[in-house]
Amino acid sequence: MFVDTKSSCRILDTFTYTYDEKLDYTKKAVAENKILSFITMGDPALYGMVGGLIDRFEKNDIAFEIIPGVNAAIASSAVLKRGLTGMGVTNTFVCTSYNNHDKSRKNLEKIAALGCTVSVFMGIDNLKEIIDIFAAYRSKQTPIAIVSNATWHNEKIIHGNLGNIMDIFNHDKVEGGLILIGDFLNKEYDYDLERQFIEMKKKEVKK
């Protein structure tokens, strides 16, 4: 919902325009010395419109600025109140998507084998296949969360593990949503590792 916009402000749905049409519209706005903003959900650089626009803007010498946002994975971490990485959890966090192609499956198999925190964008329609891939590499007790519309008024979250999430999902379906897989969802913070890390840093300072 847009508020406090000037009466001269025109709002258009960018999803109804191709990238070339966006470029044409931008050229007209620049020629008329107008300010043009492309607003996207989440972060524009992660599964957003940055790639298609930047390439065209640079080739046409159009000056632009990118303002970072909060992507769905980071927003989901906040509403789940869980760190995607952390002491005793993992140092690796992977964002990926899944569209049921052979290449996507091979890539996801490699990611699943890493044992790190994983967020799968655009994967709900292939949830069963994604679960099967991870179950081949990880324990069925590995926790999983599906977060729909994180931080929005219609936010919805379901929890489970690789062994039962399909039953939970089929009973309590969500529209769209991000799939988050990893021990970060329920693993206890490692205070011993924290202590060791702090002691190591203290020794480095004293040198």
C-alpha cells in the first residue's frame, strides 16, 4: 500500500511490462527530467529485477541507484527468531531456487550434502521432490520451516521436519512461501565455542 504520494506521482505495476518496455518508459522519464523508481518485494538483487535493468541502463548511459532491501530469507529468519548461521550451527548459508529441471535437481543435491542452512525460493510447487532430495542426504529429523509473506499482515508459518513436513503442509497449506531447511531452526547455541572464540580474540589483541 502506497501512502503520502504526491498527486503528480503515477504508480504502475511493473509485472505487466517487459524489461524492454521498462527501459523505454525509463528513457521517457529521464528525457522529461522525472524521478523514476522501481519498487520490488524483498531485495532487488536476490531474485529481483536488478539484472535485467542494470544491463539495459548501463548500455544506455542511464544513471541509477540501487537501494538494498530485506529479502525473504532474512525476513523469515527474523520472524522465526533464529540465526541462519551461528556458533555450533553452521558458517554456511545458501540461497537457491528450484524449478524442477535436471540442473536444479543436481545443484540441490550438492547443496543438500553440505549440511548447511538452506533457503529455497520458488520451490513450494515442488516441495515433495525437494524433501526427497534432502532426505537422501540428511536425517529425517532435520527441521524445516515454510514461511509465507514474512513480516506481512498475512504472514503464515508452518514447522516440521523432513519426515513429516509433507503431512503438515497438506493439512495446513500456505500460498507460496520460502522453504528453510537446517539445524539452525532448533539447535542450541554453543556457549563453549563462543567462549573459545572470545579467548582467541583476546589473545590476538594482546599480541
